[in-house]
Amino acid sequence: MRKVEYTRWLDQQKYEANTIKTQIHRLERVEEYHGDLDEHYAKNHTAGLMDTLSYTIDHQQRDRPNPSQIPFDGNIYNNIASYRDAVKRYCRFRDAEEKLSRHAAAR
């Protein structure tokens, strides 16, 4: 994860300090159990990782187990959703970063 750049980007997007800290923590947990986010991004724009972080209300109603390797207590649906959303937000950062790089290269 490009922690410094991502933290700066979140700040520029006007996220509160608590939110930034929470997002970084969630992504660090994802990386701890599923590997480097930037490698997932380069490989398939995190599609494989997002599949792992997929858990629906139907899954919850059927008492399906946590599909990820990330251990946590509490509601599986809500926890997985928070990790999935953190990864999605990181992808928006990486997409924006790539767009800026392409724009700069075109000049």
C-alpha cells in the first residue's frame, strides 16, 4: 500500500482524521491476511481480492462463514463490508493516481 500518498489523498478528499486512521487500519489488516494491495491492483484491479471480500445478506441469513482470512468478532456482513469498502476507496485513489500520471505523460 502506498500509505503516505494514500493518507495525503484522503486528507485532500476532506476525510476526517479518524476516518483516515480507520481506513489505513482496515487496509493494513487486509494486507496482513491477503497480501500487498498494490500487487492485487496490478494483477487484476483487486477483482480477486474483492471476490474474497464478497458476503451478502443471503450469505448472512444462511449462516455462511467469513469468506476472508481476516479474523474478527461480530457481524460478518458488516465487517466484510467495511473491509471491502476500504479496498474500493483505495482503488479510487490508485485510479486517480494513474489518471494523473497518464495526463502528465501526455504533456
